[in-house]
Amino acid sequence: MNHRSVTSLAFVAAFLAAGVAHAQEHAPAVKASVEKCWGVAKAGQNDCSAGPGTICAGTAKADYQKNAWMNVPGGTCTAIKTPKGHGSLTKVG
């Protein structure tokens, strides 16, 4: 894995952890949940659905494919910023 990929992955993980901590701080009565977030998965790290010609999890061919999703902590999807834009709660493209 090259330095850029490691750095990007570390940034996404830190951002998600901060989002979860922030959500727990402000809404302790809400149970932890996950949501499908489109366009935030790195190549081969999607949970499912990566467009035509793919079978499911781990089949995204490119980073941040708009037609591939991964589960993220509930309420954090649209706050995730990638080089191709923010995460989406709906499939784009």
C-alpha cells in the first residue's frame, strides 16, 4: 500500500471515529447504528453493490466509486469528504 493510500485511509478512519465520538456526546440515548454510504469506499473495500460486472463486497474497481457503498456509523455519511465529494445516502450514477 503506498503512502498516499495509507494516509487517506487513516484520515477516513480518524474522521469516522471523531464523528462517532461527537454523535455519542450529543445524543447518548440514541443506539449506535450504521447506514449505507455511497461513494466513500476505497477500491476493493466496499460492502456491496459496485455497479455492472461486479458481484458484491470487495469488488469496487476504483476509490470512491459513486455506485459502491459501505456501512458507516449512523449519521456520519454525508459528513465524510473524499477527493470526489461527500458521501451520499442514495446511489449516485
